[in-house]
Amino acid sequence: MRNLSTRRRHPLAGLVVVLFGLVLAGSLYSAFRPAVADSSSPGTDLVSAGRKLFVVGCATCHGLNGEGIITKSDTNYGPPLIGVGAASVDFQVGTGRMPLARPGQQALPKRVSYTPDEISQLAAYVASLGPGPAIPSSSETDVSNATVDQIVRGGEFFKTNCTACHNFAAEGGALPSGGYAPSLLNTTSRHIIEAMILGPGQMPVFDDAVITPNQKRDILAYITMLKTQTQYGGSNLGSRGPVTEGLWGWLGGMGALVTAAVWIGNQGVRAGKKRR
Amino acid sequence: MSSESRPRIPRTPDSVEAPTGTDSHGDDSLLLAGHNDPIPDPGLPEHEYRPTDVDPAMERRAERQVAGMFILASLLIVAFCVAYFAFSPSPTGQTFHGFALSNLTLGLTLGLAMLLIGVGVIQWAKKLMTDHEIVEYRHSAASTAEDRDEALVAFHQGAEESGFGRRALVRNSLIGSLALLGLPAVVMLRDLGPLPGNALSTTVWKKGIRVVNDVSGAPIKPQDVEIGQLINAEPALFFDEKNADGTVTPAAFAGTDLQVEKVKAAVIVVRMQPEDITPLPSRAGWGVQGILCYSKICTHVGCPISLWEQQTHHLLCPCHQSTFDLADNGKVLFGPAARPLPQLHIGTDKDGYLIAMSGFEEPVGPSFWERG
């Protein structure tokens, strides 16, 4: 104890005390926190667990029973979730779009706030509110055995239905009023299929009756091919087309040439001496 | 008389030889002589030497640099040849961070080799080649009086000897044949035609043609279309059709005809809440339960539009940002488009599939000359 007391004025002493306090508080919290959302324990009812999560995290905007909240000006504070289905929860919560950080032009993907188990509980609860699209099965999103035929057909569907907003290379693009269509290259296969079924935000719906699950899987195969294809022409500069390439050509290429020319012209070091 | 005979001036103006004779240098001699010049010509400043001129060590260093660049370039050229055979350009060839190794190495080696040769040559010229100042004088642009006189004499002599002015028959027939040379050009312009006729004003849509999903050719039932749905559609004529008895009716168009008709007939089918739609009185009932069908071709310059915002009912053209409100008869909300998007009157056939109830009532796509 003598050692401790002699070091109490050490510059790092305060830091150590704070750390100790934080660790203690954290351990106490984890020891005594209320046990929520642990679906690993046998016999947990997904729907009732999801209901608990929903009341805490979603009901503020979507209403205690997912009925939605209408504002005085007759717009949605949070839209009703009856009939949106499990797929909608899996997409909105699984990509971090929900819970919404703040209202805006569109819900932005961010760090996912719930664990996969919690998301499936929420999905089970919302699905129980009314019939809606289910989360696609793994066979609907598996493109590991896609043939060239399927990729080509998927490409035709992609170019007809998706490229207008998401860009021919699935890099995404700008939309009116500050909105944007996100890049699809970092989106999981399941979320892409769900987005087509649901039409989240301003995105149109492409339901299974018009573009069949097989055709959706072909589109997915094409996007997967886009992600993995070898770049023969060097860096694609974000696949934004002639604008970025022109910018690079003029600023990068011509700029480098002009800079080099000016530099060469200035290389005129003189010795200030006579020849011996 | 040629302009190459400019004097090359050594470093001090004393030794400049004034150009002589009736030359093209104008007043150069006056300037150089300094006569009547209120400010005396200061001449060229004294030459300053480069480090490589005065220091043999620097000179050897520059020499090594230049030779080093050329040798490195040679090595890279050899590396290019090696890479050509070592790496396959096929889709299954090696890759490096997503880039094709073949293209990457070929480009880098040859590009760097040529760059090094260029940089080496510049370095050689800047550091090692002879370094002295040169004065070049401006000359008047006109030829000398003698040259001009000589040319005129030759021209008049040619005109006299050819008899161009004398032999009117020969001259006029030549002028006539030359004038007729313009005629073949005009005749060949005919092949730019034939005139489009009414092709710009018409599409293949007419009453009874099914509206089908583009690419797959699948017909569309209204109950399969959800609120917020977008379907990029085409007339059923463009797709092979399976009949009930198992036979296949081939598409009515093929090849170039198909492409020509397809670009004009492309439509989009959207569904929105019926109460959101505010149709013109003449267009009430043009949709089916909130499902509306519009031309996909922008009325500005004809880009295919399908940026559909399902919540605002706005359709945006990606080319020039023309925005159409499909809930309000395709009205232009923003952008350079001058006309609303043409709407197709749709209904359902006896099997319950979406069909056109008439063709487009106005030309689709951009304005053209005859349309005003």
C-alpha cells in the first residue's frame, strides 16, 4: 500500500482510477442488466421476444402495435408495418437503415444496431402482424452455380430495369432532391432480392409475379459477376462513365503533362562560374 | 531569299553581322547599328554556364543518368516481351488486385520504357548538349518585290499561252463541266432518304395488343402489379408467343425492323394509389385500378426514362433531368422537355391481361421538324 500511495501523484494515476471505475461499472452492468433478446435459450418465443424489442426500439414511430403514427398534417410519422412482412424488417434493420437516425430524403444505411438473432425476432413479430413477403430462402439467393446463360439473361433484366438508377456497373447514382440510388456492390445477395420485392423508399417494386424469383436470381448472378470481373482497362474510376474519365484525362493526364513541361522549362540551373 | 538564312548570333552583339542588301529584314539594320536609337541596344547578357559545363564530375554524373535511363528502358522493353508470353490475357489469366496481370504488366513496362527514353533525351539535351543563346529576327510576311513581280509575269504568260481568254468555247465548256460536278453530290444525297413518312408519328401499338414485360415477354395481370411497382414493358408483338395448343407464334418483327419498332414502342407501366391520380377529363379511365402506362421515350431528345420514384410519382430522365409527374398526365415538372410524356390507354382482355385500348394519340419521343 505504501507503493500505491507514493504513486498517487503520478501523471497517469488519474487515468488508472478512471479506467478502474469504468471497468467496475461495466462489469456490474453486465452482471445485473435485464436479460433481453436471447433466442439461444431453448423455448424462446420469437414473436414475443420480437414484440419486446419492437416496443423498445420501434414503437415510438411505428406505433405500439405497428399500426403507424399519423401526424396532424396527415402524413406518416412512421408508416404502418402491418403486411410489410419479415423481408422488410430483414432489409431495413439488417442494412442499418432502421432505426432511422433522423428523417431525411431517404433512410441511410449505417452500422447495424441489432444482432442477427434480434433481427429475426423483430422480423417474426412484424410478420405476425399481417401477411407479407417472407425473407428469401438461401436457394433463392444462391448464385454460386450460375451458368453463363443465366448471367447473360440476368444482365438483360438488369440493364432494362435497374441501370437507370443503379448505374450499368451497379455503382449507384444520384436521384432528384438530394436522394441517391446506392451501390449494389457491397450489398448482400439477400438484401438485393428483398429490395426488389419490397421497393424500399423511392425504389419501385419488382414483385415476383412480374420478375420471377428465377429471373431475380439471374439478376443477382449478373451483379455478382460485376463484383468479381477482372478489370482489363485498369482502374474503372468508379464506373461513372465519361465524366470521371474526362476529368482524369484533363486534370490528371493533361495536368501532369503541363506540370512536367513547366518543370522541364525551369530546369536551367546555372553554375555562376566560368569554364576552366 | 529564303528565311533559313538568318544570322546566327554569337554571344556579344559586337560580332553581329548586319543583314545586307535589299533584304526582308526591314529595319533590323537600323536597330542593330544603333543609329537614331534613343536607348542604346544593351546586347545579350553574358552567357552563364551550367554546372555540367564547368564541373567534369557533374558532367560524368549527368552522362551516367542519361545512359542509365536508356539502359533501364531497354530492360523494360525486354520485360515487356517476357510479360507478353508469361501472362495470359484470357479471362482465366492471372489477376493482380482485380486487374488483369497481362494488361497491367504490358502497359506498365512499355509505358515506362517510352517515358524513360523521353526523359533521358530531355536530360541529355538540357545537361549535356551544347548550350548557347541564339537570336532570330522577325521578318516581314510578304515576299520580296522581285518574287512578286516574277510570279505575276509567270501568271500572265500562262494565261496568254493557254489561250484561256481567247478560246471562249474551250473556256466556257470547261466551266460548264466543272459546274455540273456538283450534281452527283446532290444526286447521292438522295440516298440519305427515303423520307421518314409518318414513321416518326406512329408506333406499333393499337387496340388489343398485350402489354408484356420487357426481356421475358410475360403478359401482365393487374392483380400482379403492386402499388409502387414499375414494369418496363413492350408490346407482345415483339416476342414469340406460346399458344394454348403448344404451338409457338413467332414474333411479328425481327432484325432491324424489331429494333426500330422497339425503340419507339417501349413503355413503362406503373401502379399508384388511384386517389393520387388526377387525370384530364379526356383521359379518365385510361388506367386500370391505378395502373397507368406511359411512353418510355423522353420527349426532350428521346432517352429511355425509367427513374421512377414510387412515392412522389415522378419519373426522371437520366440524360438531362427532365422530370414528369405520371400521376398528373405526364406533366413536365422540371427540365428541358417541352411536352408531357404520351400516355397509352390501357385496359384488360378477356383473359384478364393488360392490353392497349388504342395506339398513342400523339407522336412519342422528341419533337421533330414537321411536328413543330
